[in-house]
Amino acid sequence: MSRRKRKVTKDARTPVPKPPKGLTTDAFQNVLARLGAGTPNLMEGTSYNLTRLTQNYQLMNTLYREHWIVRKIIDTIPEDMTRNWITITTQLPPDEIRKLDKVWRVRRIRQKILQGLKWGRLYGGAAGLIMIEGHEDILHEPLDYDTIMPGSLKGLMVLDRWSGIYPNAELVEDLDDPEFGLPQSYQLTLEDGQVTNVHHSRIIRFMGRELPYWEKLAEVYWGASEVEVVFDELKKRDNTSWNIAQLIFLANLRVLKMSDMSELLSIGDEQAQRELYNTLTAQNWLMSNMGMYLLGKDDDFATHQYSFSGLNDIYESFMLDIAGACQIPVTKLFGRSPAGLNATGENDMQNYYEIVQQQQESNLGPILDKLLPIMCMSEYGKIPDDLDYMFNPIRTPDDKEVAELADKKTKSIIETYNAGLISQKIAMKELKQMSETVGMFSNITDNDIEQADDSFQQGELGFGGELDYGGFMGSETPDRTGIPQSDSTGVNKFRRILERIRRRLGNS
């Protein structure tokens, strides 16, 4: 009994052998049918080569200049990203915000940003030098906001990655810097051939498609061109289109069968051959639905018509592949109406709007984060603590939607004013700011806003079937809006404006 117990104990302590380590592969394979991985079939003959088309500068230029699809792929998304622009959400007065809007326009910064986004998508990378007056000799130094004088911002100078700007080897090591891991400075070649170093804080980067680490190094910290992603699909579409165009010439083949053709060609009688050629050429010119074709007794004439059925489906499938590769719907890229009886294209466009919004956040956002503080220092001499912005909706609403939006926003402002949460002056500022989006209330002047009451008084203005003025009107005679005209505080004037707004919205 004890011996058996010792045996069990000994067996329990015996180590279990481990399976040998090795690489495990799993794939479908049918050797007899020559299907699957490793078998001799056409699919296994497929290979993918690393071409790095982005570095082919001449190809990028040729395609952008001469191929309308490539130009539209490059231009469409940046144009939609910048079309409706942004709204500054800081608490600055409207007239101060309009100063920033004027800088976008006068210095053409918005157009330069659009240009940089396009070159970034075409070449894989581009950069914009922030031009500040008086900083010509200190471009190699980090940008200090305190050195930006009023009105010194002169705009952007945009260069693509092949036209005068090259990253230096040293990288940003500051973890708090948003450009950590990117080049510390850039070599800028001016028009006179002079080369100068520019600190990265003075450079705005416009990137192409993101790449893995080693490929990013191969592209000198730039991205990949959009052309590289769609190039193979573009070749398929172009070859299909040209082949369809060639088939049009073969749509109706005419065949003439001559019994003595071989004998005529074999004897080498050039005069007879020339006469035959002239005869056939003359008959070709004279042939029509109302004419005749003369044949010998043993000759024969036949026509063969080519059918184009199915070609359009093949062509459209390649169009879909291009649209999928560049993330632009077929309806927008090729200008085609949605297919199907009940198709509206709304889902496709909604997906596209989401892609553009994502591009705004990832590509346009960092650019604005860098530019806006510089613009504020140039215009105000300071940076507001609450400086922020939001991207305006990409989709442009129609007149009905604008009217509904104006109605809802106006009601919200009036209800907030009635609750005593904002003053008349703040309410009029909100109405004035709405004019940019709804196209109304633009006639409210800054003088009207200054004359409005700045106190908070709850319940002065009702928003039911009729305006409820309580005892505020007194015994004065109201005008056609139902509101007395004289008022030293400007309250009645504000209420008359709101009443006109309500009536205008009701009529629309």
C-alpha cells in the first residue's frame, strides 16, 4: 500500500513534456484542384510591388494638369472643407470678430490654406510660411507672441514639398509641443537662391495621407499623395473608356467577299491592284441608304453589327472603384444622378459629409489652432482666454431650412430674454451674429446694440399669441406694431424689432 502510494507521488511529480515551438500557418489549399495558397494558379501569381508613386513629381504634375478626374479628386474635399469656414465662439463683441473675418479676406489666408490643402493632397505634403513683418532676420528662432506687433501679420507663403522647403534632421523633443516627433526646423530656399533655416513654429504643415513610421521616413516626414491611392483604379477606368471609344468605330463592319481576290494579289499586277483599290474607295464614298453597291456574280457583301450591351455596367463598376478609393461619392465626383427608382443619394452624401468633417478635425484644425492666436496678437495685441471656434455645417441649407432655422433661433433668443437670463443688449448681439448664417437681422447696427438696455428684466416680452407687455407700456399710444414708440431706455425699440421679426417669419 505504501509502495503504491510512493509510486503515485513519483508519477505526479514527473514533468509533462512541452510541445515544440514553431510557426503555425493556416490557409485554404486544394492541391488536386490547384486552388488556394501555394498552388499553381493564376490568383497565386498576383504580387504587389512598392512603387512610391508620390515621389514621381512629373507624373503628379501631368495628371493634375491633364486628367479631369485627378484634378477633381485633389480639389473637391479641400474646397468643401473651407467652403462654409468657421465661426469664432469667443465672447468678443461682434465688431471685434469681424476684424478677424476681414483678416481672412484681406490677407487671403483662407485662399492660401485652400491652396496648401490641395498641394498636400497632390504631392503628399506642403508647407506655409507665416509671414510676419519685422521677423525676416529671426526666422530660425521660435515664434514669440509678444514680438508680434499690431498689423504685422502679412499672410502665408505656400510651397509644396518639391518647391523650396525641406525638413531638417533634428526633431521636436518637447512632449508638450503639438508637433512632437516632427522636424524641428526647415530649410527654405528663396527666389534668389538664398537658403535660410525656419523654426517649425513659423511653419504650417499640409499633409497627405498618413503613412507608417518607416514609410514616413522614406517620404522625409511627409505623407502619401492621393493619386497613389487611386492610380491603379484610374488606369482600369481609362483603359476601359478608351476601349469603348474604339469599339464605336467597329460598331458596323462591312465585309466584301471576292472570288478572285487571292489571285489578283498574288500575281503582283500593281496596275490591277491600284484599280481595285480606287474602285472600292469610290464605292465607299458613294455608299448610302439611297445608293447601290455593285458586285460580281460570285462576290458577296455582308455587314456585322457590334452589340454594346453590358459595357456600361463594366464602365460604372470602375467608376465605383475610383469613388471608393478617393472617398468621394459617384454623384459628386462624376456629376451623375443617383441610380434607382427611389434613390436620392442622401446616404452617400451624408457619409461624404462625415468624411469631410473628419478631415476638418484632423487636418484643418491644427492649422487654425496655430494661426488664430497669431491673428489675435496682430489684431488685438492679446489672445482672448476663451478663444475657440467651430466648423460651420458643410451642407448648405435651402431657403425653407434657413427660414425654419431663423425661426427656431429667434424663438430661443426671445425665450431666454423673457426668462431674464440675458439682457436686451446680449439678445441683439445674438441676433446680429445670426445674420451670417440665416441672412437676416443684418440691419441691426452697432449703435442699436449700444443703445439697448443692458439690465436683466424677466418677463418683459411674451411669445404667445400676442405680446404681453404687462404694465410696461403705460398709457402711451402704440404704433402699428402695438408697441409705444418713445422710450428713453431703448427697450421699446428692441421690442419693435423683435415684433417685426416675428411677423416676417410668420409671413414666410
